[in-house]
Amino acid sequence: MITEKLSLTELQQIIRDSLYMALPDFYWVIAEISEVKENYAGHCYLELIEKQEDETSVKARIKAVIWSNRYGFISSFFENSTGESLHEGLKILVKARIEYHQLYGLSLVITDIDPVFTIGEMAAKRLLIIRKLEQEGVFGMNKELDMPLVPQRIAIISSRNAAGYSDFINHLNGNSNRYSFYTALFDTVMQGLETEQSVINSLDRIAVNSHLFDMVVIIRGGGSQADLSWFDNYNIAYHVTQFPLPVITGIGHDKDLSVTDMVACKSLKTPTAVADFIVHCVNETENHIIRIGSELKEIALEMMKENMNRIEKSKNTLVPLTRILISEIRQSLSEKIIKILNKGKEECFKAGIKISNRESQLSSIALSSLITRGNIIKNLETKIVSLTAELMKSNEIRLTGFCNTLKILDPENVLKRGFSITSLNGKILKSADEVYVGEQIDTDLSSGRIRSRVTGKADYE
């Protein structure tokens, strides 16, 4: 039986008072930021979550707020201590009290954030990524790739508007050696929540056309420590380890290296340092080629000098031997010429006798062959005349049959057999569908033409 009736406001006041009485203290709470917004009045509104062990599904969720009178101090101290601003996905340890509002429900009012906890979480996360890459055996794969001796085709992952990109291009193209380079920019988000997917998309686009490039550079201008944290990312680092081309990073931080820097083939501090390195690689190769050219020139000159001496010695030895050899060859040639002349005369005489005999034989064979071929031609002529006569007679009979058939099929003869031809405007009708009721048609008979008008149509069943 209902003994007391409460309004919704009264019930919520009871809930609020009960919560304050049961939970009057401040509590240190570990949670992950899933959403953070700052309004025009300077208040910061957050949504805090706790994830399951699988790090995907949410186990608990609550709203939180940092009022403007505390937010400026808390956020400034936290960022100076950790190098991170408050953002989605960041784990924090907050000091808060529980508040219940009749319109906005349950929430936490945050009065402090412990930066030491977040620093430890960031370091642990970074170490976990490094260990995972090492356990998978991919940590040093990009470092094992050979750096191109003359890197001239360069794919650039950077933001189009980044100062570091402009510095890199100006430094690279303005090199004192006047080396020419081909560069292709893959415009990429280099900080914020979109960094991971944007960098991976650019790497994938370059990989499809990897045959067009010698290396990849990932560059950005200077920034806060928080900007560097976007490259402490497992997926970006893993893609770099698997990349088919050497990757050089110049993310712009002097104090620390990101995980992406660690797995890259070469890590440098700034975009201009990357440009200097590329120019240096080409310059080293050029100097090496020049040194090799000088060494080859010296070796070639030495070899030429030795061979000239050998040729001079051989000349002094070969001249007398050559004269003796030429004399012996002349004598041998004279003897062979005499033998060839005598042999030629003998062969010519024998050939004359053979030619006479062959001439007589060929005349006899040719005459016999002509007589035989003449008889064959006469027989073929007789057969051709006979076959031609038979063929003409056969074709004459076939032509007569064709004429008789044409006479039978002549339209006049067809009309005489009782048939008629119906036409519309000179066009012979083949179907009732070709004429409409009311149209005038002509019917041709053997004895004349009938003109009539269509009053109706019927289909044959």
C-alpha cells in the first residue's frame, strides 16, 4: 500500500543527499578519457571510461567536469609535467568528489590530476610497444635495408603547411653542390587523433608505387613533447618496419626519440638534418666515384707504361724473325703457284673432254623429252575439248530448268492461279498489323485491281 507520494525533484534530492552522506570524501580515481570538451566559459567537460581487459569494450562510464576556476591551473601544470594535453585515449589519475544534479545526473567534479601517474602510463605504453615489436622480430627490419648510394627520388610524408616541410625542400634544393632531386609530397596529418590513420594511409600509397622512389622521409616541424607522442604508436611503427624502402625520420625533437624514430632505417633530429643527410649521401658517392676514377687513371697509366716497354722489347725481337719468316713464306708460295698452274692446265683439258660428252648426251635427252611432252599436250588438248563440250551441255540443261522455274513463279502466273496481292501506298502487305481500320488498300488480281477501305481486322486462331 502506498503510504507517501514524492515528486521527482524530491526523489532526486533524497538520492543526492544519500550520495553525499555515503560518499562525502574526495577519491583518487584511475580512468581513461574518451571525450573532452572545453566550453566558452572555460569549463572542461569529460567523459571517463574503464575498459575491459581486451582494451576494446567499455566496462564503466561516467561524466566529469573541471570548473574553470581550477581548469586553467590543472591543465597548465599537467601539460608542463607530462608534455601532453588532455585528449582522448589518455589514462589519468584524478582527485574528484561525487556530485548529483537533478537535471544532469551523476558526475565527478575533478579538483586535481596527478601527472606522475600519466607519465608512468605513457612510459609503460611506450615500453610495451617496443617489446611487442621486438618479440615479433620486426623491430630492426627497416634498419637492415641498404641505404641507396644516390637517393634522388624521395617520397615525403608531411603536412603541406608545416614549416618543417618548407625548410626541408628549401634546404634540399638549395644544396651547394647543385644536385637535383625528385620529391613527391604525400600530404599527411602529423598531430592529433587522425595522425595514425593518415600516416598509415600515406605509407600504403607510397608502397603501391615503391618502384618510383629510393626512400621515404617522415618530417614535421618542431613542437611540444605532446606532438611527439603521436608517433609512439604501434601501428605506425609496425608499418615502418614492414616498409620495402628505407625510412628516414626528422620529426623535430632533440630530447627524445619516438618509437617510429627507433624502428626507422635512419633517425635525425630535424627536417633540415634529413636534407643534409641526403645531400651528404650523394656527395659521398660522388667523391667515392672521383677517388675510384683517379685510382683507375693511375693504374691505367702504369699499365700503359709497362705495356709500351713490353711492346718495344717485342719489336726488337720480332723484326729479325719476321724477315726470316716472310722469306720462307715467299719461297713456299712460289712453289705452290707453280703446282697450281700445272694442275689447272691438266684439269682444264679433262674438263673440255667431259663437256663435249655431256653436250651430246643433253641434246639426245632434250629431243626425246620434247617428243614425249608434245604427245602429252595433244592428249590433254583432246580431253579438254571433250570435257568443255560436256560441261556446256550440262549447263544448258540447268539454265533451261531455271527459266521454267522463273516462269512458274512469275507474279502474273501466280495471279492467274487465283492468288491476289494486297498493298498499302504501293507497299505489299504481309501482316494485318501493317494496316489500320479506315485506311485505303489495293488488291491486284490477274484481271485488274480492286480498291477498298478497311472496316475491320480479325486474327487467325
